[in-house]
Amino acid sequence: MQGAIGLRRGRGEEVDEFTRADKKKLIQAAWTDRLATEARISTGCARRWSDCSPASPPAPTAS
């Protein structure tokens, strides 16, 4: 027996209500939401440090 003592070996078959494709979609959706949340937080922090009101529209960018 290899590995840590007291740990059982896993099963070879998956017993789950989600398919691998479903799991992949769920993970992708979670990452998309996480990145959007981080972007909102980053924008809020940047606006906070620029003494801009969170209720005011974003300042125009030079392009």
C-alpha cells in the first residue's frame, strides 16, 4: 500500500449527477463570474483612490 496511511483508495467510476461537459461549463461560468467581479473591484478601488464618486460615470479615456 502506497500513500498516506489511513486514506482509502478512490473508486474508478464517477458517481455524479453532472457529466464532464456539464462540469466544464460550470467551471467556465464560475471563472467568468470571478474575473468580472475582480474587474469591478479593481475599477472601484481605482476610482476610490482617484477621489471619484462611485455614483458618477467613469471619466472619459484619452484615445
